[in-house]
Amino acid sequence: MSSSQEAGRQALPALSLAALGVVFGDIGTSPLYAMKEAFAQTHFLLPVTPNNVYGILSLIVWTLVFVVTVKYVVIVMRADNHGEGGVIALMVRVLERSKDRPLKYKIVLALGLGGAALFYGDGVITPAISVFSAVEGLEIATPVMKPYVVPITVVVLLILFLVQRHGTARVGQFFGPVMLLWFCAMAAIGLWNIFGHPEVLWALSPHHAVRFFIEHAHVAFFALGAVFLTVTGAEALYADMGHFGKKPIRLAWACVVMPGLVLNYFGQGATIIGNAGAAANPFYLAVPAWGLLPMVCLATVASVIASQALITGAFSMTRELIQLGFCPRVTIHHTSGTQIGQIYVPFVNAMLLTLVLAVVLGFRGSSSLAAAYGIAVSMTMAVTTMLAFSVVRRDWNWSMPFALLIFVPLAAMDAGFISGNAIKILEGGWVPLVLGSGIFLLLTTWKRGREILTERERGDGIPLEPFVESLGREPFPRVPLTAVYLVSRPDVVPNALLHNLKHNMVLHETTVFASVVVKPVPRLLDSQRVLVERIAHNFYRVKIFFGFMEDADVPSALEWCAEQELALPANQVSYFLSRETLLPTSGEGMWLWREHLFSFMYRNATSAASFFNLPPNRVVEMGSQITI
């Protein structure tokens, strides 16, 4: 065995432990509310009988097997984009193979952006329901705490979001051990209760799920909405794959998470069989009285960790959408000098905090929040299934019959879960759908608006190379040092240069037209960072390449031009930017209200100087007006 293989084997347990703290927080806190919701009287009348408990447990365990293990762990995690996962990475991979098919390209784009928008909607509900469900254990410990559940939940969430600016690098190292303790505690509680009613293990047989559907056809379909809550964190296995790799996530799932979840759900089922009244809150009523308060504390910490993982995911997805041109630029801060994924996005953090507190104060209970939970996640999972089907057909060359044999059942499960959750729309499920629809509108408006601006530049722009040749024939006075013009189209003369010549009537000794290109891969090697092309008369065209998960640090990237015989010392470069003012015009481009929306987003986007990390004292902005 080579030294690298041995090092990899030694790192596997550590990576698996770290994955517990990031990947499995959401699905790991589902036992707090999923079983309770299955027997809640809010959505349907389901008698609390042993046979019904067996039916629900059988649905839960086989849902975990087919949705998480088969779909995500075995199949979808193979459909990575250079090691990265998630609906955006998957969308980019499929888009690359769909450029020659315009209709498919638009469909894939709509699906990917729709999945991303629904992720944000889910991001509002998950922290609220996780923390709420954990704190509600105080009611079981002592009813006198009931009036304080909502205030305590609000305080915990406030602390969680307010500490984001400081980063999670220090406390993050404890996430894995805490979640390991959480899963072990859940497994122990489950075993303790299973020993009291071992007959509950009969629910492992799938025939109980079939019987449940036959006997309760009128409610079993809607029960899927509650059962689905057990797998709401499955997308995280795929989305966070790039941070840990496939093996650590698969190992953690098979050895810790799956056993811990199944044992706890069966322990809750055993508790309900012994006491039908325990269906009101089977998670906490399964805990011995002496361990109730410690379990409330551990559950609260676990729910905070689950929320943290989702908040971090929202930050990362926002950066990906910005890099791919689907979202306006926003300020991004790095909170760690060693971990590239540790970022803080103030705007996203503030919006999530506001919306999370709104749903907590609006719903005021985990059962009410459960009505809003699930529909957005189930639709995101359906998007993943459709995009993964395209990958297996075009990239893996699966035959159509074999692909249909695997994916038709997966799609049927997605459809069943979406339909089962549809009953929740009027009871609160509309919240993440409305949020997702709003975000989808913003993303598509920004994308279309940018396309219109590009079309305007193409139609009104002056070709670059003939213009440079004309400057050689009628030379302007040259001033020392270098001017770098950031351009979106490297073949068109930037407005900033035209205004500079008009007002200052000089050229710099060296003039560089730099354009940023985001490649459909997560990250690039530094040796692939720039491409330098000499035009004429000391004019250069430089393409700067970034992956869609990288920060666009232009000054650092330009240092690599020296490898291609273009030295650009940082203290000798001035950056020239075009600052456009948009003028919405009726009858052109988009509908007028969307043009105004795009103009508003454009005005409030973070400046290019800040986003590209340009030194403020070396930036010159030239204004112009553009009609859209």
C-alpha cells in the first residue's frame, strides 16, 4: 500500500466524523418532529394502534432505504461536477451538454434555478422547525415552561444568526463529536424502548407498509407528507459532497446515521405502543425522566448545528449563483484564513434571520411549522431526479430501458411525496413556495437583464481591434504605468476607455482589457488562471478564469500574467470600470415592471470594485447611460 493510500485511509474516519457535523444535521434532527407529525390530528385522522405504528415505521425505514441510500448515496452522488455536488453543480454539468439543444437548455436552466430558489425557501423553515422542536422538550420536562418556548426559540435563533459574521471555524471542530454523541444518544434511547416492546421490530418488513396503504387508503397517501419529513436533509448528502468526498459521507451514513435514525424511530414506535398518549411527542416521551433536560440541551445544540449547515449552504449557493451570472453581486466576507468554504454573506444572513423569525412568530409551534415543511424539499428532490436522469443517459450512456427501470420508481416516489405534501399548501406550505417563487423571479430577471445588456453592447459597441489600430495611426499622449479595463465583452471597446480618451485625452503606457470568465467547474489550478493575448501598440487582452465556487480575486489572478511575459506590479496598476445607469423603456427587452426590477437590483448590487477585490485607491469609475 502506498503512503498516499495509507494517509487516505487514516483520514477517512476524521472526515467521516467531520461530515456528521455538517452533512447530517438536518436529517439527524428529523426524529424530533417526524413521528409526532405522522399521528398529528391536524391533517388526517389516524388511530394510534399497533398496526398503524408498524405501518408508519415500515414506511419510514423503507423511505430511508430507497430515497437516501439508493437514490442519493448509491446513484446521485456519482453524478458530481468535478467532485462537487448540489442542484447548481448538477445543473451546470447538464447545461454543458445541452448547448446544442436550445429547448432542453432552457428547461434544464429553469429546473436548476427553480431547485435553487426552493432551497432558500427550505432554508427559512429548517432552522425554525429544528430549534422549535428541540426547545419544546421543556414543556415535557415541566409545563410551566410552555409560555417561554417561543421566546427561548427566538433567542437561540438570534444568537445563531448574529454569530455568523465571526465564522464557525473554531466551533465547527466540535460539530462532528457533538453530532456523534447525538446519534449515539438517539440509538441508546431507541434500544432502551425497543427492549420493552421488541415486537416493534416486525415493522422492518415492507408488508406492513403495503397493508397500511390497503387498510387506510383514505389517509395513507397524506401520511406520506409526514413520512417525508424523515428524509428532508437528504439533499445535503449530495450538496456537501465536495467538502468531504463520497467515501466519508457514505461511511458516516452506513455506520452511524442510518442505524441511529432507525433505532430511534423504532424506539419512538415502541413508546407509542406502550402508551398511545405518547404520540403527542414520542421523541421526548421516549427519554427517561432523569435524562430529559440533558436531552433537551443536546437536541438544541444539534438543531443549531443543523441550522448552521443550512445557513452555510445558503452562503455557498449564493456565491455560485453570482459567479454563474444568475444573481446580483453581494458582499462576501471570508471568516477563515485556511478554509476557502468559510464565508459570510451579510445580505443573505439578514434576510434569512428576518424570515426565520417571522415564521417562528407566525406559526408559534413545531406542529404548525411542519405544515409548511416538506413541499419545497420534495420538489427540489424531484428536480435532482430529473437532472440526474439526463446525466445517466448522456454521460454514463445508460440504455433507455435500464435508465427507466431505475428512475421511474424514483420519480414515482418523488411524485408521491409531492402529492402527499400538497395537502399542506393551504396550511402553511405556501410560505416556502411563495418565497421560492419570488427568488426564482429575481434570478431569472437578473439573468435576462444581463443578456439584454450584453445584446446592447454587441449592437452599439465599437470593435476593439480596429479601434486599437486606429490609435496607433493617431497616437495619443502616453502616461506611465498600466491601465486595466474590466470588460464583459473582450472584443468591444469599453465605455470607460472612450470616456477616458474624451475627458483626459491620454493613454497609459500599457493598456489591458481584462474579462472574467467563469468555467463550468468548481475550481481551477493557478496555472489555468489567465490567458494573455497581445493585440498591438502595447495593448493586451487578458482572460481571467475562475471556477464557479471560487472568489473572483482579480488582482491576485493578474499576478499570473507574469508567467506569460506581462508583468503587472500591483502598485503600478490603475483599474478603470464602467458604471452604467439603466433607463427602462416600455416595449423593449422585458416587461416594463421587470425592467424596473432589474434596474433596482443593478443599482443595489455590490460594486465591481468590491466584488473583484480591487484596491479602492486604484479604481476609477466612468459613468454612462444605457436604455434597456
